Amino acid sequence: MRRLFDGRPNELRRPVDRTRRRWSVIVVLSFLIALLCGVVVTTAVWDSESRTARETARHRHRIEATTVGSAERAVSSRSSGNLRVVAPAVWEYPAAHQHSGTISVPLGTPAGRPVTIWVDDAGTEAQAPSSEAQRALTAAAAGAGAFGLLALASGAVIRLRLHLVETRSLAQWEHEWEAVEPRWSGRPRREQRPGDD
């Protein structure tokens, strides 16, 4: 870390080394920014889901329905595609308003058994308000997705930039080596003929 943030001049440090150091700092900063964005998205989704759940809960009511037939047949739910066990049932909501329909029940529920269901203000069977665990999972997934997307995008940009820096550095080394190598190795240069000094 000391070397990473050391800004003192160093004659052995080439411009490409300073560029690499700056991009190393950018890696750390981009990770922190992606993490911060993930936290912000998680918080925003949690707040939104909580408001929606509170609004939904105001119009959902938990009541007892009574099965009037046995739970024997399984049907496919259109929304999820999962199989569920249903039974015909009757219930009252609001008071003195009789409703009937098929409700989800545990396998083997006999006729005449009370089953807890959720209904809306009109008494029609409805989905329960989302639980705190469901909201937390949705918010965490959204935050993790935002963090992952930003981290991958910034990582790809940084990797591309460092690849260009490395390519430029190797080209510079090659150019410098071409100038130094003949004197260092004692071999004649391409344009030099034997006997030339």
C-alpha cells in the first residue's frame, strides 16, 4: 500500500510505472464505488418492496375457508408452472358475503377442514403480502446484481487499459533493446559492417 500511494519522485520509475500505479488506485476506487452502488440499490429496493408490501397488506385479509371436497387433484399454476394441490372451499368475506372457489391446500386435506387463506377487499382469494425474508432476498439480489455488473464493467475497462499500457511498455522495451543489444552483446548491428567501430 505504501508503494501504491507513494507520490515521491523516483528516477527509476518510468512513466509506464506511474500509469500502472494510477490504474491500481483506480481498481481499488472502482471496487469501492461498485460496493457503494450495490448498497444504495439494495436500500432502494428494500424501501420500495416494503412500501409495496405495506400497501398490499392494507388490502389483504387472512381468513378461514372450509373445504367442501377432498384435495385430490393437482393443477398447474399458470404464473409459476409448479404443480399444486387444490380443493373446493367456501368462505365469507366481508361478513355475510359467501364466496366459493378452489384453494391451495396440503395434500390429503379432507372435506370440512378449515384452511387459512388470504383474500382481497372484495373477498376474492389473493396472494399473501410478501414476507420480510422475501423482501430481503429481492433487495440483496438486486444489490448483488448492481455490484457485480459495475465491478465486471469497470474490471473489463481497467483490464483493457492495463493491456494497452503493457503493450506500449513492451514495445518501448523492444525499441530500447534494439539500440542497446549490439553494444552489450558485441554483435554488429544490422547496418554495421565488420570492422566498423
